[in-house]
Amino acid sequence: MRAIVHACLLSLVIVGAGVESSIAAAPVASASTQSETRHARVVVTFANEPRQSPGPAGSTGRRYTGDGYLLAQSAHTQAKRVAAKYALREIANWPIRSLAIHCVVYEIPDDRTVAAVLAALSKDSNVALAEPLSEFHTLSDAKPTTVPAPASYNDPLYDLQTNLPALGIAAAHETSQGAGVRIALIDTGVDIRHPDLHGRIAGVRSFVDTRAPSSASYRHGTAMAGLIAAVANNHIGIVGIAPLAKLEVLEACWQLQPDSDEAVCNTFTLAKALAAALDSGIPLVNMSIAGPSDPLLSALIQAAMKRGIIFVGAAAEPADAFPVGIQGVIAAQGLQRSVRADAFSIPANHILTLRPDGQYDFESGTSVAAAELTGVIALLMSSTNTRLSTDSIVALLKETGGVEGAVPNAAGLASGTGSAINVNAALTKLELEQHRNRVAARAAP
């Protein structure tokens, strides 16, 4: 594996819901010392063909010692050689089985620039890939605005959920509620004790280097979990779009401020979470984050998509922004703020969802749109016995999005503003296709 990637230092900082970004050469903060100034870090990979299967995604390099290396000796040796040759300090390491590589995070302990170090590493024939340890941010608006709606559930806050009537979710729930669908939520942690998530969390794994001080540090992940899968008709709070789906929480991001949804992840934590999702075979992954194009993360998502895993991401600019810049990742954006012409536009302003410690609050932004679209796709997946591919889902939503009942923008969905969706039309089309298939099967000799 000799693909040498020249990457420049890039930190895409997303402001609110959308698309404002800035280039920053500042060192990336880690979960453990966000307030301290840290040296810049880079991610380097080496070809790795271990003699036996590696441990679970997220295991650290400390386990790979003794007889019968799980980490190939050559990769281990090359990692130590690179640290010594280029005067780098190894911070963390981990083999990525699905890509047959060993991934190492190095810190630059002096005032050399990331660009200079990457330029030197790119000339090393034993380095498979070298890139910055990039940051990725959640996409929520700080100050949402506006509007209430009608009701039909016993959840007392349903009539404040303006997105559900707009999407026709009550009618959709007569056909599908997401039962049997597993969803990986790559985000901050989630307050799994929230009463409106009872029974909805299938598992939790953390890939950040320190534990959050309390569930209050899980604002963004809890909000996304509620949008997707809050329990319906439990006489508590709100209704999720796919209230019978199960969430696997893969904690890769950490909250920056006590009373803010803003959270950040990096290349290493996201790589571990993505590999865990890939290894577990979860069919649907929500990523309500955005950041710079990243070769390592792109390779992981492409490997997962080859196995049929569906990814939903928050729309962002520029065109190659992670993750929606990767071909095949389904992009979502709010109706009120169009970012990409290839994204599905969903109501994402002033949407009621969960807060940690049993609370509720309104949320806006592209993060919200991505979580809502993930819930919609879970409804589609649950309604059919056939495994839906990314292409079939996108085609279905586009074919049915323009019919009566689709959600229009205030100014109409003109060219370049994204595609509307019509959940019920998509479910109806799926049911008709299944009916035709059953009839054809009965008629076959």
C-alpha cells in the first residue's frame, strides 16, 4: 500500500448550521486538555498484515506485544523508526483491520509546521498515508426561531414538534416505525438514562480519551438521538421519527462548553468509531458533523459503503467537505438554509428534541436535518424485507419528493436548493413494489 497522500493543514470551523468556514493553523485540542495549548499532530499509516485478527476496533497499541503479534512486527518497527527519524512523539496507535493498515498519531514536539512535516513524510517509501489530525464540528444553530403545530400522540410535547406534521410522520407511523433497524450514531455521548430513550439504546462505545464529567456534556448526541428515536406514546415528552429503531452510540466527539451544543471530533476518534461501525455491520450511520476532506476517513467510509452500509451526513461546503463530499454519502440540509444542490432539504428550524437530565429544548441546524433524514431512512428500511442500497434510497426519495404532500420551501424548491422529500409517497411506492414482487412470486411456476 504505497498511496502517499499530500495533505495541507486545514481546520474547517463550522459556524451554526451551515457553511461558514475558516482556515486555521492552530494546534488541534484533544478531549482531555481542550483548554491547554497543544502541539500540532499528524496521522500516519503503515501497511499492516497481522498474523492473526486484531482485537476490537478502538483497542490501543499496548495490547500488541509478546508472542503472536496482532500488530505486524514490520508496522510496529516502521512506526518507531518514523518517530525517531522525524523527531515525532507517538501519542496513540491502532491497527485498522478493514484497511489493513496500522494508524499512528504523532505529535510535533517543536515549532515545525504540519505542512513541513507532512512534506518530509510524503517522501518516505514506508509511509502509506500522512495527513493532519483534522477537526470536525457539529452543526447546530445557537438561536433557533419560530412556530407550533397540531397533535395526535399522547406524548405531551408532540404539538410543539413542527417537523413531524410537516413530514407527515403520524401517517408514516401507521406503516413503519423503524422496528428492526439498527443505527450507529457517531457523535458525542448520549444521556442513555433520559426517560424518552428508554429501550432505544442498543449499546454505547467511547473513543475519546477521557470520560465526560456528567451527562450534561452530551447535549449534541442526546439531541440527535431524540430526533431519531425518542419513544412514542409513552406519555413522556416527544416522538422520534423512527421510535422503534435501536441506536448504537459511538462516542467520537466531545462538547466544548458546558451550555453549548458545539462539539468537536478529530481524525483519530472518528476513524475508530467508523471502524467499529464497519465491524459491527450496522446498516445505517448518522454523522451530524462536518469538516475538511480526510483521506483516512474517506477510505473507511468507502470500505463500509462497499459492504452496503448507508451513511447520512450534514450538508456543508466546500464540495469536498467531510463526510458529504464522499460520493455515496446522503446529504441533508435545512429548508431554511440551502447549502448544497445535491442535499435533501428537511425542516430543521426550531425543532424540539431532548436535552440531558430528562430535559427538552429546541434545536436548529444542519445537524438536525441529518438526524431527521436518518430517521426517515430507518422508516423506509423497516418497511421492506428487501435490503435497500444507498442508490435505491436516493432514487426513491427523489422520485417521490415532488408529488403532492412534499415539503416545499417558502420560496419553492427551485433548482440548486436541494430536493424535498415525501415520506408517505416513498413508503407507498415501496409497498407497491413489494406487492408486485409477491404477485410475481406466486405466479411463477
